[in-house]
Amino acid sequence: MLVIIDEREIVTSGYTCRFGSEGVSSAGFCPSEFQEWVSTVADADLFAVEAFLLGDCRDRKLYPKMIKDRTRAPVIAMNETPSLEQTLDLFAAGVDDVVRKPIHVREILARVGAIRRRHESERDSAVIGELRVFFDGRDPQLRGLSLPLPRRERRILEYLVNNRGRRVSKAQIFNSIYGIFDENVEENVVESHISKLRKKLRRHLGYDPINSVRYLGYRLDETIGGD
């Protein structure tokens, strides 16, 4: 999920709509609402945020520290006019990138992915046993062959891979895929997506690589097809 902060509701709603068309959940805040939210939101909910987009806000140089005190998620500032002094001030304040509007949401997603890979020292994909999972929207590959997956199942697999080695709850997966503010989708839909994903992986691998424990959540087997 991405979070957009801007004084103008037309900007936040516009971006949430565009991200939605790309199958990416997002939420928009005005600055005053965001300040209250980021200081009080539960860690599990904040964990679902992949990046913050910082638009037109008063005293916005204060926001990067406010965010990074709670999370390591990237912060991207969006400028409407080119200004070297403003750009340098934003980087000094702690943002991870500065872009100029208008900018396509696909470019924003690519930048978010690049920043996260630099932070985590990861490439554009991860190899776990015989499975290669990409983080740029491509279908995963199994033994070098493409394994087509619906968008939601692919994002769940990416999320499990990004969190390999630790167990994640149904709520965390739901928040990452659908967003913590989506009241129109039931959380139990995650179980349906994971069930379908597990059946496909079991069919191709010969076993189920997703370990689940009731009340504790899910974890991806890091030795998929390996020795």
C-alpha cells in the first residue's frame, strides 16, 4: 500500500484512483490527518505501507523524520516546479527521492521498487529454490518457465517472498494487498487467494511451499525445490 499526503483532496483522490487502476492499494491524507495517523497507527498497519508520497504540505521538510521515526518505508517528494534549492532541502530532510509532477504512477512504483532494493540490497527478483519471483509486475518463473498468476495472487507471493523467514498474518497480507482503509472488501478474501495460490504451486512443485499455522499466519518455505 502507498500513502499520499497533500493539502488538496483532488490530488490525493487522483493518485489513489490511478494506483487503483494499476492494482495497487493506496490511501490519501491531508497533512493534519496524516500527522495524527502516523503517530498513533499500530505497527502492524504501518508495516503494510510500501512507500509515502509527499506532495504539497506546509512545513513538509518535517515529514520525513516523522515517518522514519516509525518505519523504514521510502519517502518520495513530489514537486510541481523545478527548484534546486527545494530539492536539496528535501534530500537534507531525509527523503529518498524527489520527482517532478506530472509523473506516471508506473514510474513512481518503479522508483519505489528501486529504493527498496537499494535499502535491502536485493535485485529486481529473488530466487528461492527453483522459483524466481520478480518485483516489477512480471509473473514468477519456475525452473525457468513462466508461471502465470492473477494479479492478487502474484502480489501475495511477492509479499511472502519479501518477508521470507518470518511469519505474516492474514491481516498483514490483506493490508498490503488491499490497503488498511478498504472497507469494501472482506479480510477473508485473502484466504481464498492464498488457497488458489497454494493449489497452483502444489500442482507445479509437487508440494505446498506455504506453511500456515492457525492464528499465527503464513510463511514461505525458503527451500522451494532445493536440497
